[in-house]
Amino acid sequence: MDNKDENIAALEKRLAGMEKHQTDLVAENVLLRQLYERAPLGYQSLDENGCFLTVNQAWVDALGYSREEVIGFNFGDFLHSDWKTHFMDNFPRFKAIGEILGVEFEMVKKDGTFILVSFHGKIGKNLQGDFQQTHCIFQDITELRRVQEEYKLFFDLVPDMVCIASTDGYLKKVNGVWQTVLGFSEEELLAVPFLDFLHPDDNENTLAHINSPPAGESTIRFSNRYRHKNGSYRWFEWHATPSVGKNLLFAVVRDVTEKKKNEEALRELKEFNEYIVQTMNEGVVLTDSTGIVTFINPELAALLGYGPKELVGRPWLDFVPPDQQAIGRAADERRKSLQADRYEIELQRKDGERLPVLIGGTPRIDARGLFDGMLGVFTDITGRKQIEVALRESEQNFRTLSDTGMALIWTSGVDKLCNYFNKIWFEFTGRTLEQEKGHGWLEGVHPDDMQGCLDIYVGAFDRQEEFSMVYRLRRHDGEYRWLLDKGCPRYNSQGAFVGYIGHCLDVTELKRAEAEREKLQVQLIQAQKMESVGRLAGGVAHDFNNMLGVILGYSEMALDNVEENNPIHLPLKGIHQAALRSADLTRQLLTFARKQTIAPKVLDLNKTIEGMLAMLRRLIGENIDLAWLPGKNLGQSKLDPSQIDQILANLCVNARDAIPDTGEIVIETSSIEIDDGFHTAGYEECNPGKYILLSVTDTGCGMNSEETSHIFEPFYTTKANSEGTGLGLATVYGIVRQNNGFINVYSEPGCGTTFKIYLPEHLPATDHSSRGEAVQKVTPGSETILLVEDEEMILHMTTKMLERLGYQVLPASSPNEAISLAREYPGEIQLLLTDVVMPGMNGRDLAANLVSLYPGLQRLFMSGYTANVIAHHGVLEEGVHFIQKPFSRKDLAVKVREVLGG
């Protein structure tokens, strides 16, 4: 075969080989295409401008677009708007570097939702090394990232300390509680081996638990101390679980520092209690549930003359004499009923002597709440018993001396109630101790002298001073005899005040011999009575109302500037409400003393009461019926409408408290004419004429004659100490008398109570003001007000209140300063707001001085009490404007606008 044939044969062979290679390439290309299309991960290829060349089916499935909607479009068109700039800036870097790993983009699906995608890619080049296309695969990590975020959130929200640690001694991850408890940042905690934070004494124990966990247990539990950033150590309690094959430890850690401190404190307390029991001066015994002694301290053993071991294991009643056994057994029964108490008993000493003791017995209770024995504390009262004998002898000597003298002797306790009278007293009055004790002796005092006695007695008692008073006391034959009563405070051996002792001498003959001196003495008693009441009410009112005004004003202004959700809003509101309550109590005292300033109005009593019925029904509750029986053709009365509120509120509250469950309160009005016969029938305090009768009747428990005789006395109450001040009915009495009326009460135990109030009918009726007047709104103003107040805090507070209402205020702390301000002020002053009682010049005289400078000047007076400067017997004169201290900003705003003409 020549060369030509060889070449042809070689060429044919080569062509056959190329055909086979081409066939293999086609088959491989088909295989690659199938793998490309069936790949579970998305694939995309971009040209040098970032536009799509191709995508696989996984890409299409992930994003929802067809290939036609993608090929030729820029990759940035399919990114979240926040990521487009990032892609355009970094795509050139990708082409230059040639590879990316784990780059994340947020891509937009066809339905408008977003997925987070992680890309891995390389740059494809031709044989010459030039850019040809990108090859990138991606994975949808949206769900993975969500799970990671939820895991992190859970990790950080766990209230305990949570961590992941490696067995090489480092913390890998900690939650925020670690940083809070130890003060280190997360970076500081992860940067060094955790052994560096351990207390040196805890290293060995900690490593032993980590490296050699107990067999058969999946959780490792141990405690150690970790160092705080401030250098102190805190106790941690670990619950850790090792991971299988990953050399990791998952742990929940709890800070038990306070628990450790409490345990230590409890141990020290137990040791301290044991020390006290062993060394205390009282005897201590513990028994089991059957009364067998299980412990006795040295003091009790010594008192009984035994050694401690001789008493343990025996019934405690073995040491009680036979005639005292019943007392001991009764005490045991009370312990079994889980009752604790104190009682006296005698014990039998080892030498046979009897030992009086006071036992404080307390039941011991086991974990199930069942009786488990007794704890008894024994106090030797031998010395006290000896003192009691001496006291009885001393008391007998006192009684002998008291009953054989000439004086009438009495004593009282710290409750101001008389508790002892001597035999001479009973012979004089012809009454018994039961009749005289408490305030019963007052029944024998002449009615004209009773209030004077009370005033002197109560006033001296409150000051713990000696006193002397003269009054008439009814003798057993009905004759009133004059007594000179001298009282002295009594004190016990510790110097504590325990009451009074007094002795009375019959000075009737002396009184008759000194008639003129008697008149002077009566005047003195009356003066002392008025001084006592005035000191109680008027003296307190001025200064106390000033202070209450400051508290009310500033708390009210503070509440205006504090939101309700502010933590200090509730305390401020409590201060404000307490001040209002204090102001009400002060007004009650003023009313009783007839120093409360009132503005009487002619009113229809029926309409006024009807306006109160809804409030009264809420006041008494749903279990009590309120009946209203208005009288027809009722005349008009003249009094302050607020006083009707006080009368009915006090009477209805008292009636409500007297009705134990359900019942009825009846309010009734009628007209009545009182003649001279009525006047002389035991009602000397009323004048003949037409009256309006207001009756309040309840179906409550009623009162006996003893209670009704004291019902209108100040501070007297039938309620418990925490349920009333004893000023309610005294206030009602004060209001009625201030308005020239009178009041009677009718009551019997079990038959209810009726209060009858007689108010003079007013004629002619020219004013029809009533409680039906519209409620005025707070209206700001712009006028100039000259404010005069000698109390600096009141002056400052009232200035702030008026300025907040829009007024221009000229504050002055004295009348002289006010006159100077008025003379120098270039503008017009519309209103003078002044205190009534001030040093140097009162408010009324100041107003008279300023009217010459400002003829049209309006005047508004303020005071805690008026001292009759602007009122006659506490009643405002016509045309006089007055506001009672303390007042709120709303009260002040309404009153100022009223005076300025609205």
C-alpha cells in the first residue's frame, strides 16, 4: 500500500475517532443539560453587564418567573430596592476577583414577596482568559434565617443565664443575662477561658463535674462562684447537658447568691435562737403531741430544782400540783385546737415548794398543718404576786381612808371615764357605782353646769394639768348642792399617765354667803368653757387651714403637671385627698364652735332635699330604703344650703350604721307653730313662732337614755375607734343652733331613732336660691388682682394659682405693702383679694383704705375663720364676698369670676 492509501486510511480513522468523540460530547452535553435542569439548587449565568444569559428550572421554581421573563434582563431588576446599589457597586469586584462565597441578596419573587438568597459563584473565561460569563448557584435561606432569629430571640428572652461552652474551656455563646449579672460584656466573657472567672477554690470541683459526669445521668448539676466585674463573687447553680460528639456543653445557670445568703442567715438565726433559749431568763419547754417533754432549757430546770436530763421524756403535767392539773389539761386542749394564749398556774418544785408562773403557750404545727406539740415560755411571777398582795393592802388602806373622810372622791382612767367613787359620794347622791361610772355622774350635775364641767375637765385632762371647778350636784333628796372639785393627774411607778383623782367638798353654804362671788365664779366657768371650745376650733382653724391651703394648692398644681401613668401621680392624688379630708374635719370643728362662716340664702327646703336624694341613696347603700315625705305648703327657711348637706349626710350615715342589715330611713318635712306652752314644756332654748320641722327616722338598733344624753357632745361616739370622730352630731347641733333652731332626739333600744330639727320659718321670702343653681365652670380671666396674705407660703401658692388662670397678680405680704403697691401701680386694679386677720390692719380696714384710690374696686375676703371682722356671729353680711380656707384652684376661679361679674 502506497503512502497515499496510508494517508487516506489514517484520515478515515481520524474522522471516525472525531465522529465518536463528537457523539460522546453530545451525550455528555445531554447529561450535563439534564443535571443542570434537575439540580435542586438554583443556577444563573450573567453576562459582563450583569444581565441574565440563562437560569435553570430550580431558579424558575424558586422565584416564579418564566425564562422569557428573565433572560436579557439585569440581575438588579430582581433585587429588593435596598440591594440594587450594592449589586451594581460590587459586580465589577466579583468579575475582578473571579469568585464569591456566601454572598446574600434579598430577591423579589413574581408574587411580590421577598426571599433571602445565599450565592456561590465563579467567573467563566474563554481560552484566551477573557470574561465569558458568570456561573452562580444559590440557596433560599429565608426559613433558615427566620429559625436563627427565633432561636436568638428565645435565647435572649430566657430569664436564666444560658450558655454554650466548649470542652476546651471557652464560652461559645451567652445570653444577655450573663452580662447583667456579672457586668462583663459578651466579648469579655468569650475572649478568655471561663476558668479565669472562677473562684480559685472552685476550679477543681468544676472541672471534675464537667470531665467526669455521674454515670447514667444526662444532666450535670454543680455549684461554683463566678467573679463579678467589680471583683466580688456570686454563687451560680449549673444544670448542664453535654452534646454527643461535638465537645460542647449546653447549660442553664441560675444566680443563687441571695439564696446562699438567706441559707447562711437562717443558719446564723437558728444558732442565735438556740443561744437565746439557752441563756434567757425565762424557762422554755418543748413537748410532743402527747405532752411529753422533748426539750427544757437550763433556766426552767433550775427554777424547778432539776437537772435538764431529769425532765426530758416525762409528761410536763408531772410538775403541776394536783389542784392545778385541771388548768394544765384545759391549756393542752386549747393547744390541740391550735390556740395560743397566756395563763397563770403553779408548778411543783423538786423540794416540794410551789412556784407561781405565767405561761405563754403556743401550739407547734407540722408540715401538714397538724398539731405536733407545744412551745411553752415560763416566767416566774413570785415577785409580782408579792407586789399584788402589797397593792391589795395599800388599796384597802386607801379605801378605808377614802370612805371615812368628808370629801367625795373619784378617779378616772386614760379614757376620761370615771371608774371609782368613794362611799361618801354614794351616800351624797344616793346612786350606785353602775349608775355613776363612765359619764353617768354627769346625770346628777345641774344642766346649766354640765358643759362647763366637761370643758374644764377635758381641757385639763388633755394637758394633764391640775384643775379646780365649782358646779352643782344633785343630792339624794333632790336638792342641788355646790361642790368644789379639784382634780390631779395620776402616774404609775414608771411615770406614765394613768388618769385623774379628784376630791369634792360641799361649798353650798360658802356659796350662799358669797352671792356676789358666786356670780363671778359662774362667769369664770362660762368664760373657761368658751375659751376651751374657741381654742379647739378657732385657734386651730387659722393656722391649720393655712397649711392645708398650701398642701391643697401645690398638690393640685402638681397633679395638673403629672400624667396619670406617672408613678408619682397616685401619691400626689393621695396627698390631695388627705388634705381635703383634713379640711372637712376642720370645718366640722368650726361648725361645732359656731365659727364656720356661712352665707345664708332663702330656700325651699323640699327642693333642696330633693336635689340631695340621689346622693343620699348612694351614701346609705342598696340594702336600705330611703323614703321621702315632703310636707305641703311648706314655708321657706334661711340658711346656707351646704349646711343642709351636712345635716342630712351626718344623720343618714349615722342611721345607716345603726341598721345592721336591711331597713328604712324616712325623711319628712312639715310646718309647725310653737306657742308659749311648748316653750315652757322643757324646751327653754326655743322661741315661740312658726318653724319648719325636718325629721329623720331610722329602723336601726336605737339608743338607751345614757347614750342619747351624750349624743350631741363633741368627740362622743357609739362607734368603734376607727369608725368615727364623734363630731358628726356635734356638727349638726352646731348648725341648728347657729341658725336659731333647736333639735331633739327620740330613741329606744331596738325601736330605731328619730331626730327632729326645728328651723325658724323665714318671712318674707324674697330669694329663691337653692341647690338647683347651675354648676359654674372655671373661666380664666385677665384682670389685675391685688393679693394680700401675711403667710408667705399661702401668698406664693395663691399667686401661682391666679397666674395660671390668666390674671395679673400684685402680691403683698402685709397691708402696708399692699397700700404702697396700689398707690404706685400705674394701671387699674379690678379686685382686692385679702386675708381677713393680719398683723397691723385687718382685711376690712385695708379694703376701706383702698376704695379711696380705686372707687370701683371689688373685694373678696379669705380666711380660715372670720373673727367677726367681716361677719356677725359667723354669718356674712349682705354684699360681702368670702371664700373659706383652704380652697382649691377651681373654687378660687369660680369665686373670683363671681365677684368680678362673671
